[in-house]
Amino acid sequence: MFKKVNRIEHKRNKTEKPKKLNPWIPRIFNHQCYVTFLTGCYSCLWKFRQWEKTKVGFCCCTWKEQLFCPCLVISFVLSLMLLFLWIETSNEYFNFDWVTFLGRGYWFFWSIFILSLAGILTAYSSLLLLLGFLLLWEGIELYLHLCHKIFAPYVHLVSITVMVILFWPVAFYVAHLEREVRMRRYRMTHSEKKRLKKCNVITRLRGLQVAVGLPFLLILLSVYLMPLGIYSPCIQEKENLGPKPTIFGHRGAPMLGPENTMMSFEKAVEHGAHGLETDIHLSYDHVPFLMHDFDLRRTTNIGEVQPESAFENPAFFSWDFLSTLNAGKWFVKPELRPFYNMKPLSEADKERARNQSIPTLADLLTLAEKERKFVIFDLHRPPPKHPLRHTFIRQVVRVILASKIEQHLIFWLPTHDRQYVRSVAPGFQHVGRLVSVKTLAKNNISIINVDYKKLFPNGLRDYKAANIHINVYTVNEPWLFSLAWCSRINSVTTDNIGLLSQLNHPHFFMTPKFYMFMWLLADIISVLFIVAIFCFHWRRETKKEKLFETSSTRTDTQSGIENEEDLHIAMKPPARVVEGPWTLAALHPALPKSGKQHQGHFNVAAPSKKPLPIKNAVTPLKPGKHEIQSPMPTTIFELTQAPTRQATSEATFQTTLPTLKVDKPTMPSIEVPYS
């Protein structure tokens, strides 16, 4: 049938202006460019069609790539662990930078450099894993370029939210494998060899399902049951939460002013410090002064005044010289700031910092006595050949007693010559280190000064039970301060007094009932999401399978009918098609096919032993004047042609005989006698 064309509509379409299309959009943003981009980033193969697709059932890469893939996964895990651990140790960044300064001689934020490096390594390895996963998804053979292998980088428990997100591709992959298994079973033939091969493929697909689904379910189960093995001091009843720990300013407020200067201590007092912490050296002329380092390079301008003495111990200098050094200009310089997260100083604070000098112990005691603040300090023993090498304790005690400060405001930390200190200043509160409770009780010590890392094993439970005051140093991060708060620590020493003084409630604090509610709610919601995702993928793959079965059934039925017809035509071809136009049978269909069954024949072939017993007469043709009439077939011709007509009517193949116009019969009746 011919399709009718609406000429009016055709003309109307010609008058309309064609829509403007952007041909560069489909040319650039298409699937081929997407795959080329993936292979270019992963394998450095940027030419079009350089990738090779893998066949189903074959491995995704060569054995060399198989050996390197676990290395890439291990590198990602290690870089992720490094990033997590380095973030968790952010409380020690200043100490790390200070130690590197002592070894290198110049100040640099090596802690931030390592943090950035760990982040880059984690991002780089995760990007390679993502590219490899996308290439496998597209069925592209993996080939990681050598540059990635050379520079390839070397956990916290996965949260429930991440597991739910990861379950989307897992469920899709498992459902896809299930559909693949069913399709392969449906396609199985009756051949035993093919059946065995396809059974092996199905077994591999089932194995992939188990390899993908089982580890995911085990990890998910461990995440669900993780709270059973968790102990957190921040999970407790509100009435059991202790008071907020008091704060000691570590060298004053070193984020707000130059450390161990009067500006720093005054800033700490302004932010509500409970006590002041410092470090004491003794000058060569017996004056105790405040200094942390064992040289003057970092916190003074001795490099400008007397550079040849920059590496000398400050105890070998006289107080007259030390008092002339500037102790605050370095703090204003951006490249020498001690903390990367410091707030910018105002112009007034900058000017004040530039005019700071090294203070004496007497200056600090005057401020503490005025503000009624506690004082705790590390007392550095003078080096050999110093005049106060063996009597430095007594000199410091004399200075403290001369300041008229209340003795209970002094937290005495040095362990040397305690008996003398007790006899001369009985009001001092002696502070011990992390020794056994029995040793502390024997020495009549009720306060300990502990590194914050000692807080994690058991939370210092034995010391709390013995009613011992615990001071933890150095706590700069809010989460660590919250942990100390929930652990009922009495006081902390910090550099970040400006931030910690503003906390009114510990972070991550939850009651047991609320945590159980959140735990069960998160588990239930995640289970519902996971079941919904799995059902979605399963139903979608089932629909695809049904569509495939329907289309394959129709195709098989149609192809079966065509095969039967072709087979029937091949077995019984039409008689007139087989016969050539020059053979005797074609010219005289009534004659027998044996050459000696009529008169005047020539015996070319040997006579058969059993001649065919055929006797038939051919009726002459009697056409009319103006009619075309086909010759009347004999009985044998009818029997031979009947199935042929039926076959040719069913099949698409048809034979057309030429039409003959006959006015007179050209063939008389012929009798074939039996021999």
C-alpha cells in the first residue's frame, strides 16, 4: 500500500523556519566521549576507540593488573586511615611543628602540610577506584597507566548512611546477575556439552552474587550490632554529668598574644582562666624568668641583636641582656604565627604585641595574686656550669615567698627536693605525675598532671575513685574537651582558651535512652531503605526478563515455522523445477523416465532387472479457438504434483509455468506397452 501524503501539510512545513540546534552539544557530550574520558584518566588512552571491551565470563584485566588492583585498594585504605588519624591528632599540631622547628631551625606548618598531603592521597586513590569501577560498569578492560602505579598512594567503621548509599549499586548488581542467570538457563539447549559450559557460567554468576552480597551483609550486620560493643563516656544520664573542667592557660593565651608574655597571661585572665601555666628558667645572675624553649631563636629577636648567640641556652645570659630582647614582634609576622587557626589580631593588639618583652616570675606572681589565679609551672634545671645548678629549687621558692602570694594558689609540680619545699612552704599544693595511687598517697599528693593521651585506656578510673584531682594537658580541641568533661576531669590546660571557655555543654553528649532510640530508628530506616532498593532493582530486572522471554518465544515460534517450511521445500521440490527444459521428461511428461519404454529408443544404460510396471495413455489436448487450456495430467502426474502444490502454496517460493497458446494438438496419443 502506498502512504498518502498530505501536500498541504508538506508545503506548510516548508514555510516554517527550522529550529536552531547546537550540533556541538551531542558531538561533545555523548557516551563515547564519556568512555574516552574515563579511559584517558585511568589508562592515558585519549584516542577514540582505543579501549577494548571484555566478554561476559572473562576477566576484566590482565594478571598484572589483577596483582596491582589489591595494591590500589590497600593504598586507599591506608591513606584514608592516615587522614583520619592525622585529623584526630590535631590537638598535637603545635607540638609537632615546634619539634620540627627545633630540628630544622625555621618555623613551618608541617602539620598542615601532612594533613593536606593525606587528603590529596585519599582523594587521588579514591578517584582511581571510582574510575576503575565506572570502567568495569561499561565493560572496558582495565589498564592502569604506569604514572598512576608509580605515584599511587600508600577506618573508622562505616556509618549506616554510607552503607545505605552503597547498597544501591550492590542491589542493582546482584539483581542484574540474577537476571543473567535466568536468561542463560532459558537459553540452554539439549546439547550436553553446551549445557555443561553454560552451567559453569551460571555457577560463576552465582559466585559473583555471593562474593558481592555476603561481605556487604556481614559489614552491615556488624554496623547494626556495633553499639553492643561501644563504650563512650559521653553516653550517660544527665544527673551523672560532672561539672565543667576548670581551665589553665597554657603559657597564657598563646592564640591571642605572644606566649609567656604579660599580654598573653592578661588575655587568659580576660577569658576566665582558672589558672596560669608557664615554664621557668633561671638567668646566670639568679633571676627566674619565663621561657619555654632552650634557646632564644623562636620567640625573641636575638637573631637581629646577637645572632652568634642564638643557639645558646638562655640560662647563660644575664637578666640585663634578656630584658632588652623583644618577645613579641615574631608573633605579628604571618609566616611565624604558631597556630594556623588563629583569629586575626586587631591593630591595637598588634601594637601591643610588638612591645612585649620577657617577663620574670615575679611579674606573673603579681598578676596571679591580684586576680587570685592558680599558678602551675615547669621548672627547668640549669645546665652544667651554672651557679644555681644544685640550688635552683630554693631560689625559686624564695622568689615565690617574697611575692606575698597565697601559698594555696601555687601548684608545685617539680619533683626535686620536695621535702625542703614542704618544710619552707607548707601551703603549696603539690602536684604529682602519673604514678600509682599508693605512691601518691604515701607522698601525700592529691593532684596529678597527666597527658591527655593517658585519658583513653580506662579514663583514669582508679584516680577518680581515690578522689584525686586530675589536670589534663594539653587540650585544644572541643571534642577532646568534651571527652574530658564527660570523663569528670577536674581541670585542663589549653592553648585555645578563647574557644573552650565558650562551651557550655559537652559535644556528643547523649542519654542511654536517646542513643538506643536513635540506634533502633536508624537501623529500621536503613533496613526499609535497603529492602526498597533491593525490591526496586529486583522488579526492574524481572520485568526485563519477562520482556526478553516474550520476545524470544515469538522469535523461536516464527523461526520454527520457517525452518519447517524450508525443510519441507528442500525435501519435496516441484517436479517441473527439477527438470531441465531440454530433458525428455519436460517435453513429454507422459513418457516414462526409462529410456527403453518407447519405440525407437537407444540403449545407453544397462537395462534394469525389474522394469517399472507402468501403463498409461496420454489424452490429447483439445483447446478451443480462443482459450488457453493446460494439458490434462495423468494419474502419476497428479499424485506427484499434489503435494508440490500444497508445499508451494504454504512456502514463499512459487514456480510460474509459461502460458502456452495451442490451436491444434501437437502431440498425438501415445501408448506405452508393458515390456
